[in-house]
Amino acid sequence: MPLLARQHRSAAVTLHQIPNTIKTDSFWMPFTANRQFKKAPRLFSSAEGMHYTTVDGRKVIDGSAGLWCVNAGHGRKQIAAAVERQLMTLDFAPSFQMGHPLAFDFAERLAEIAPKGLDRVFFTNSGSESVDTALKIALAYHRATGQASRTRLIGRERGYHGVGFGGTSVGGMVANRRAFTTLLPGVDHIRHTHDLGRNAFAKDQPEHGAELADDLERLVALHGAETIAAVIVEPVPGSTAVLPPPKGYLQRLREICDKHGILLIFDEVITGFGRLGTPFAANFFGVTPDLMTTAKGITNGTIPCGAVFASRKVHDGLMVGPENQMELFHGYTYSAHPTACAAGIATLDIYKDEGLLTRGASIAEYWRDALHSLKGLPNVVDIRNCGLMGAVELAPRDGVVGARGYDVMVDCFNTGLYLRMSGDSFAMSPPLIVEKSHIDQMVSILGDAIKKVA
């Protein structure tokens, strides 16, 4: 069979490969069907601005800001120069009982853009580490303030909070939990907010579902408020394909937490740093948590880094006991790594100079309308959006969940668009430098792929 005919036989075949040029056996890839991928690899070799370049020289528009992290676009020389300078000046310094100036400078810069009151910063190396750190801080806070019975952690169905044992335990993605049955004890979950029956094709925040926050009251009645340390939610879940909160939902959740003395944690690993057209989702929704986890866009995806933002109440609640006593028995070798701090400060400079933390607000309506133009295409059962986040959900093939989604994803890659697949849904979150012409191109490629794979 001729090569061209073989390529068009199935949408799941990757085009434009250079065969036999790379050995793929040794790299055990994360969150990937390794055997399937290695039969037809999809490989990027470089990136600049809004585009990746494949190993054979094709341009592929980045519809997902890498993994929700390249908010300022690719190839930022300002960040690269800052990293080079730092490596040549101070390549590593410990943060245990020692320090370096950049760590304090970076924390001050982050505190300046944080939601009011969340101005105490603990550095990590990833979103997963930020989540586990925030959970431990919550437990430590209650113990330090004489409420040691508060050990229970509450997550939400369909939530994703990284891959640590803490994050997996409070997370609500079924496959992640079933794969590792030994999880933290004393964890429960409130209901998710995805309601196709009432909210399909809602634009921005759905009208229905604020009352779902009251599910927390059910768990308070079941376990007792005196046992619950914290509730953690993503303001807008991303990994389960963009689920904007119903109007009033987050406000209601904040009220219930305050009523019962429960800490509220926002996982803003995805929504932080301009994704919704405000610095953080807390600003966008007007709801301030007690702790906020971040990573990804904090360094534009260049150097691994994360941060937990804490309120004065939480931070100061731990500043007790003798001054020579450690207040929190927790940390990482690479907390506040000098190179990560340099990359982060350079990233914040770009965000400030180019107004990227709020730029999304000016283009969110165009983004929303473009995505919703796909309504009516074959098998499209829902479209969702919030800020510069969006998702298109397809009906699965009978008995084969994810197969239709995979074929659409591969077809998009073959025709010049990278996006995130989540089962039969597609999550998109372009770099904040996106222009209307880029949006048009992304939506056109996705629409054509949906029609071809139908």
C-alpha cells in the first residue's frame, strides 16, 4: 500500500514523520499511552511566539499554552538571558537555614500581584508540590491554633490537584484514583458542577448549580465541622476539560467555609497568571481563599517552579513558640531555586510590561463567540468557556470512550493545531499573546477535524 494511502486510512496516523531518526524505547512518557504514541510519535523541535515547529519543519499553533503554562508565548529571550546570567552567578543556594536575595525579591513581586491578603509565599517546584504543601500547611495551621481534631481534607469530584499522594487523594479524576488505591485516609469529596442537562452550551458561567456548594454542608453534618481542616477546589477545573463554576457557587462555598471554620484552598495552577483576564481567578470571581496554589505560568513554563500563597491568618497562626523553633517541618531541596527565581522575575516583568495579566479580558468575548460557532457540528454535545479557557465536548463512540477524541486530536496535529485531549473533550487555553487571527485558525482546524472524524 502506498505511503499516502496508508496515512489517510486512519486519522490516528501521525503525518510528516522522519522515520528511524530517534530511539523512543528508553523514555517512559508521563500521562501517555506509550505503546500507541511510539508507533507514530508527535515530536516538536522548537517553538517561538504562538507556534511549535515539528521535527520535519511544520508550524503547529499552540492552542493550549504548552500545558497551560506558556502564558507569554514561546521563545522569550528576556527569560533565557535572566536564566543564563543567574546560572553564571549563583547556580544553587539552599533555602534551609540559608537564603539568597532573589528568593525574597521574587516573593515580594508575587505578593504585589496577589489577591489582597495573600501575601505570604512558600516556594515549591510544581503544581503537585504546591497542592501537597497547601494541604500540609492547612493541617499544621489547625494544630498550631489548638484545633488538632481538624484533619479531614475535602476535595471535589472531577477535580485535578496533581500527582502527589495528597493531590491524588483530594482529586476527583476517577482513573487517577483507581490506579493507586492506597491514598490518604480521612478524605471526602463534594459533588462536581458539570450539568449537561441544564447548562449545555452555556456561555461563560452557567446559570444553574450554585446550590451544589451546599453539598459541603452534607459532609459537615456527616463528619462534624470540628474534623474538617480544608476544602480544595479549582476555581475553573481544567484537566477535566474546563468546567466554569455556576454563578454564585464559589461565593457560597466561601460562606460555608467561614461558617464552619474550614480553610478554603483555591488550586490556581492553571487559572493563575492572567488565564481569565485577571491576575488570578480569585480576582475574577471576587472570592479570596485562605491558601492558593500556583505553578505553570509563574515562570512561563521555562524552569520548574511553584508557589503557595497564604493569608496572614494562616501564616501568622504558625508563627508561634520559641523563635529558634521551625514553624513548618516542610520544604524541598529546590524551593526558591535561584534560576527559577530569575526566570520568575523576568516572567513577571514581561507580564507587567505587556499587560498580559489582564489582556485576556479584551479578547475573551471574541474567544467565546469563536468557540461557540462550533455548535451544531457532528457529535458536539457541549461547548464551555471562561476567560481564555475553553472546551468542546463530543459524544463518545459506543463503548469506546476517548477514541473519537483521539482521532480528532491527531487530525488537528496533522493540520497544524496542538490542543489538550481529555477523553472526548478538547481543552484549549492559548498563550495570552493570542490574536484574533490565531483564534480563527484554531477554531477552523478543530471544526474541520470534527467534521472529518464524525
